[in-house]
Amino acid sequence: MSTNLASTERSTDPVVSIEALEFRYREGDFRLAIPNLLIERGSTAAFIGPSGSGKTTLLNLIAGIALPQSGRVVTEGVEVTGLSDSERRDFRIVRVGLVFQEFELLEYLSVLDNILLPYRINASLRLDRKVRDRARDLADRVDISDKLGRYPAKLSQGERQRVAVCRAVLTEPALLLADEPTGNLDPVNKWRVLDILFDYAERTDRTLVAVTHDQEILDRFERVVDFSEFHEYGEARPGQYGEARPAEPGELAGTGR
Ligand code: ADP
Ligand code: MG
């Protein structure tokens, strides 16, 4: 791992370390170039930037869903760019919590079974009574506990989103990646979901990275990474919005200017 990592009172190694990343899709001319990006363990970071600037793409690269053409992505101490397809799949189910922009609920499973899904598809996660109780408790906190037996087709967008959030935090992953987790929610449910995400993040060494367009919630994050000039300059500029803390020296080392 590289030297000169961010040194703060709380962390040893970063939870995400990206070096010399270059990514493009097979089709189209979108290009993401990130010379160096570190996300500190135990921190909260918001990814902001215009639609199409690569926020979802970067979450997918961090989770090992997408692979870059070159460069290294180390997540949770694992070099995801060096894993096979099946290793990357297991890695993300067990080590990373994901709230997808499109929720990715399975239509043929009930709400409860969707929340429990990670435990059904990975043998190393044990589905026991405690897990079920936690699932019910989470559902209760975001006011969907009366819909546990329903199928996703009969849920509103906001309800689907809340199911996705419950599922992502249920495995208590060290890293939670949430793609616009409050995008479809009314104010009451927005704050309920944020409370779950930030409660999760307040536990020791847990990291929350969330894509958001909501200026109102940026103050809750310790750090803001702005994508608006990412591919142009190959560098994100933190701390341009709200009260967000600027990156520590060395935390986000960029080149190219
Ligand atoms: P954001 O989440 O910031 O809105 P995305 O990461 O979803 O942006 O997309 C970045 C760019 O990549 C956009 O121009 C989008 O059209 C393009 N893109 C996304 N997915 C694909 C794909 N599977 N194939 C080709 N281009 C894609
Ligand atoms: Mg997106």
C-alpha cells in the first residue's frame, strides 16, 4: 500500500484507496480519471456533482462491480482490481453495503426476504434469529414494518428505497455505499433514512459514502467530494459546499493542474 496516507487520530489505513485509475465504458466517450483518492476509515463522505459526472460509476468501481482499464482500487484492504469475477461478487456481498440508485430489489421476493437477501445468497453470512429481529427493527424505523410480506411491485418508489437501505445496513458492513439514498423520499422519511445511515456510520470504524444532490444534508457529512471537474482535471475538489470539512493534506492528493 502507498505511503503518506492521511494521518488522523482515528484511522490507520484508508477504507478506500484509488491510484492512477482510468475507466471508460465499452460504449460512449465518458472517461473517469482519478490519480489518487483516499477515503478515511470511519469517515462520512458525500459525492456530489452533475448527473453523468461518474458518481455511480465510482461507487461501482469501489465495490468491484466495474473494473477500470488501469489503476488500482483497494477497498477494505482488498485489491478489488486483482480479484476474479466470483471473488469480487463475494467480496461485495460480505464486505460492502450497497444502496443502488435503482434499488435492485428482487420482484419475486417479499420485502422481508429482500432485506434478508445478503444472508440468502452468501454462505458465510448466517441468518439467525438476531438477524431477523434486526431486519424487523430496521423496517420499523423507516416505517415499512407493515409491508414486510408485500412484493416490491406493490411498493412506492420511496418504500422501495427504504427497503434497499435496510438491506444494505443489515450485514453491518464496514463500508456503506449509498447512491442517492434519499432521492425519492418525503422530508420525514428522508431524515429517518439519514438517521439509520448516520447511526450506522457512528459505530467505530464504519464508513459511509453517499451520492447526493441534496444541499440540505451535506452539512451532516465530514467531507464532500465534488465530481463536477473530475474527468476534466482527474481530480476531485473537496470542501466546496456547505460546512463540509476540506480534505486533510495527503488525503486527496491530486495532480494535473
Ligand atoms: P452519475 O451517477 O454521476 O449521474 P454515471 O456514473 O451513472 O453518472 O454515468 C457517467 C457517464 O457514463 C454518463 O455519461 C453515462 O451516460 C455513462 N454510462 C453509464 N453507464 C454506462 C454504460 N453501461 N455504458 C456506457 N456508458 C455508461
Ligand atoms: Mg448516478
